[in-house]
Amino acid sequence: MKTTTSIKLDKDLKEAAAALATDLGMTLSGVISTTLTQFVKDRSLHITEHPEFNEKTRKMMLQLVADADAGKNLVGPFADFESARDYLTS
């Protein structure tokens, strides 16, 4: 069951938050709901503008960057869509 909650906010803060939410493809209501869900789940509040990877994902991303820098594990570029599709389906 859903419920409605009213909170008092500074008008400029609400407008800035709503604009940022829109830029991120969300509604302000969605941001608040997601934040409260995480707050209850983790029993902590962490706010960041950038996503943070867990340790396993961070290590994988660093390895991907290192491989790309070394020219390893790269495919393409493909001349056309059909070539890319053939590679992916083979």
C-alpha cells in the first residue's frame, strides 16, 4: 500500500532537486522513495553524486581499463552492423 507524506522544503531546494532528478531520468518522488528504502535497508545515509562500485566491480573495472590501455581483449571496429552481429552471434 502506498501512502502520501508531506515535508516542508525550501522552494529553491525543491526545484533544484526536481531538476536534478529529471536530469537523472527520475522523479523527485522516486528519488525520495529510493533514498528512504536504502536508508532503512542499510540503517545509514550515504549521499554521492557519482555511483560507487563494490570492491569486486571496482577491481574488474580497473582490469578492463588496464587491458584496454594495453590493447588486450579488444574487438572491432566493425565495418558495418552485419559484421558486428556476426561476431556477437558466432
